[in-house]
Amino acid sequence: MEKRKKTDITEVAAKYFSGNGSPEEKEYLEKWINDSEENATYFRQLGNIWATADADCVSDEIDTSRALTKIRKRISGDSAMRRLWFAWGKIAAVLIIPLVIWNIMKLFQKPAEDISFQQPVYSEVYATFGTRTALRLADSSLVWLNSGSSLRYPDKFTGSHREVYLNGEAYFEVKSEEQMPFIVRTADIAVRATGTKFNILGFNSGQVSEVTLVAGKVSVSEINNKGIDTLITHLIPDQHMVYNKSTGVVSVRDEDTYKFISWKDGKLIFRNEPLSEVAKKLSQVFNVDIEIQGDVLHDYRYRATFQDETLSDILKLLEISAPIGYKELKRAPLEDGTFPRKKVIIFPLRSPDPD
């Protein structure tokens, strides 16, 4: 609506309200009001202003000119006020809308943060056969993984305990935190500690699990097929535990613990060990099948320390120092094109070579 036209309508309306308008002006005003809702709203506003202006006129005869002046002043004042509120509205929008958006973002982000806090992201590290791997966990505890082993661990520890999952062999140096115990789970046992140093051997496919305690204290529980832990023993430093998952038999004895953890330093130490145990350890480290022929060799005792030697080097040293021979069998590809594990046969020298 143009300003000139609005002014004309104001004058016509003033005459209409005062009863001095002509029939033509009344007809014109009614047509203008019916043209749009905006026009009707403006007319109602004029009527409200006129009622107030009319109340201020104390003469017996309505002063149309004076009332029209009041209407124009109030319209002007209302327009200024509307402009002022409009300006403040724009300022408020600039200030408030970003604040509202920021609060909405924080509102929607908070549950996500809570969820990530309650549900850590797990990673898995794997030590390939013939290698070792070391890592530092989120709580600064240190872990060494032996050949063919894997560890599943979270990016952060939450809740009432620190928990990791092991398949294979690992040595742990756990950061002390009494209020948040450290738990290592294998397929068969759970080892619970606070701040301590210990070694665990527990392959998913193995028949036995072993725990060697170097420092501190740990408790060991067996895990049944329903995932329930049942305490089986506590260990003190320099103790070695063997748990047979088939029979449930547990044996604990004092040992020279370094021979069980020397692998993390690249060493294989055997202290009066039967050849069967030597073969078992070599099978684990180098991912080979070793068969010992002849009952007499199973109880043959061996003392040696190997450091970063290859399987062939170790077998040659065994051959030199004991009355044994060995043979590495050729591997034929399987039907799917893959190759089976290497197989080594150890036999007494007095016996003929196997075919």
C-alpha cells in the first residue's frame, strides 16, 4: 500500500468515524476495506485510535480536524515503535539464533558422546608367525605378543574394570590401578590383576592354558561354557600355573620365570626340558608340525638358549648336540590350492631315516 493512498484513506476514515463523510466516500472506503485483509486490519487500527482520540475531545461537536491530527500522530508513533522493534528483532535474531543452534547441537551431541563413552571402539593386533609385537594400551599398560597370537583391546577403558581378550601368548606389565582391575580373557581362563607383571599362554585350540607370575599378584578363574567365571587359584611371584581344560586339573609350582617370558626378548630358553616340550614350543613359534619318532626321544632332556635363530638353525644345533636327526617333508598343495603347515620329523640317529 503506497504512502499517499494510506494518507487518503486515513482522511476518508476520519470523516467516516466523525459521521461527516459523503455517501461516495463511504462506498469508496467499504470497497477499499474489502480489497484485502491488510486493508481491513489497517481500518480496524484506525478505529481503535479514533476511539481514543474521540474520548479526548470534550466539545459537544466532534472536532474532525483535531481527531485526524491525533490519529496521524499515533500512526506515526506506532510506525516508529514498529521500526524500533523490527530493528531490535533483527539484532536479537543475529544474537539468539546462533545461540539456539549451538544449544541444539550440544543437545544432540551429548547422547552420542555418552554412547561412545560407554561403548569403546575395539581393535585387534596380530603377531604373525616368527615375529613378536609390542603395544601400549590406553591405560599405559604394556603388552608383548608372541608369534601367532592376537589381542583384542579397547581404545579406552570404561566402567569398573579394564578388559582385553587374548588368543595365544602375551606378556603383560599392567599399570597399577586398584579401583579398576585389569582382566585378560582367553577361551578358557580369566586372569585378574591390578598392577603386576605376568605371562599368559592360552590358544583357543590348545588343550592347556598357562600363567606365569613375575611380580605382584593375580587370581585365575576358569570360564565355563556359559561364560561364568569360577575362581581356581591365586598366584604369588615366581609361580607357574598349568590348567588342563579337558580334565579341569590345575597344577601350580615354583619356577624360574624368565624361561617362560624370555621369548619377548627374542630368546628361547630350555632348562632341562624334555624334547617333547622343545618340539611343542618350536611348533608354536614357527607354525610347524613336529613329530618325534621313538619313545626314547620324548624323555630326552635338553638345555639350550636360542636367540633370534631360524627354525633350520635350531634344528641343526639340536642335531649337533644330541643323537638325533631330522627331516623336513615336502609340502604338496591341497585341493583348494593352499599348502598345509610344514612338517618336521625328528628321529633317533640309530634308526633308519623315515621314508
